[in-house]
Amino acid sequence: MDDKQEILREFADRLLPEKIRSRLESAAKTLPGGRVLRAGKTSQGRDVWMLTAGNLDRAVLYAGGVHAQEGITSEVLLLFAEYLQQGMEGENIFLVRRESFWNRAGLVLLPCLNPDGILMARPGWQANARGVDLNHNFDAGWEVCKKWEEEAGILSPGPTKYGGRKPFSEPESCLIKRLCNRRKFLRMIAFHSQGEEIYAGHGEKCDDTTATLGQLMEKLTGYRLCQPSESASHGGMKDWFYDTFHRPAYTLEIGKGCNPLPLQQAEEIFLQLRKLLLLFPLL
Ligand SMILES: [Zn+2]
């Protein structure tokens, strides 16, 4: 078995929906207002779980596991849940007391949007089980994205970059739409790998608040704020969130190397992102 296959199998085993649920429930029990809820189901009927905690009138969204080669993003978000569970190592978070943190901050943590794709454990396969790239399926410059796909010869379902027959054709993208419409998040981060990069706003659209916050995120992580490549400029979760709610939205390309990044890198990546993950809800 080659390395990639082995890495993917390891994630497929770790990221079974029931295991995700159980890890989130352990964390939820220890957090103010902590609950684990089903955000929806995938095209193959698997549950997509999320943890909610704190002041949900002021919640931010962290979503990972969008692409099937990026199980590392799910693992990093689960490590964050476990870090919260352990009491964040001490009473204060950067001079903010724990109680006031949870009064001020609300969190919705959805570690794995695409369990079907991740459980396929097929090298090179980024899409959901129906061969739709979820990050091309959101209604934000979808037609531009489709034109790029056609020029690149991507005309039908497959491993990567096919955006579907229409925006929101997939249950996974629809559940994010439903969740965001209901919760009115202050801001959000979609987690991808890899490159240690931050993308802000939608394509070239990025207001001052979103840009300034992006610069702060650079400082907190050591990642680089930059423009995504053409094929990743439209149709994504953060693009749709930014266009729809006019609130800060980011993609974080976590870690460095070649996808799929191995499980062993999760801890180190988490430590590099920990400050950001804690402070983002308070900003
Ligand atoms: Zn990705």
C-alpha cells in the first residue's frame, strides 16, 4: 500500500461520523451551553455533526473536512474541541477570563462536512460521493467557476473541481447554507489544506474590516494573506458567506506539504493555529 493510500485509510477510520460525534460530545459536556447537533446528512445518508457552545448570538463558524484529501482539517478542529474541553490550559485566555470568554464568544464547530468523500479514501479524490467539488458548489460566482471548469475540460462529476449542475445541488453545501441562514454568524473560517495561506473575502472583493482582520490572522499564525488561484476564486463556502452576509469570511490553507497531509502533522498545525482559533471569536 502506498503512503497516500495509507494516510487516507487512517483518516477514514478516525473520521467515521460516530467517532466524530463521540469526541465532540466529550468536549460539549464540559463547555457552557455545549451541545452536539446533527447539521444534516450527506448524499449517502451519513450524519454531519457539529458542536455548539457559548453565546450563540455572537457565534463564529469553523468548518473543515470539505475536501476528501484534507482529513487533517477535521483532525485539527477536533484537537481544538479537545483543547477547549481540557480547560484551555489555565484560567485566562490572553487576559480574558474563561467565563467572560464564553459570555462573549460563541462557537459552532463543524469538523467534517464531507465524510462520504473522506471515507472513500481514494488518492486524488477531493469531491463528495457524487463527484461534486463542494467548494465549487456554492452560489457565489458559480457561473464564472463553471466557465473555468469547462475551459479546463471538467464537464462531468469526477475527483475534483466539478461544481455540479447548479449551485447548491448537493446536500452538504445546502446544510451549510441552512446553518448560516439560521445562525447569523459574525464571521467564519473554512479550513482546507495546504500551503499556510489565508484567503479573505470573495475573489478581489474584500472590505477594510475583512482585510484588517486578515492581517491580524497573518500575525497570529505566521500564514500569508494572499489571493487564491483562478480555479479557487469562486463558488466556495467563504465566497458565498461573504457575498450573502457581508461579514468577514476566510479560507485557511493549513499546513505545508503535499496532500493528503499525514495525521502526525495535526498536533503541530493545531499549536500554530491555537491563538487564532481562540481569539477569532473575540475579535
Ligand atoms: Zn480544500
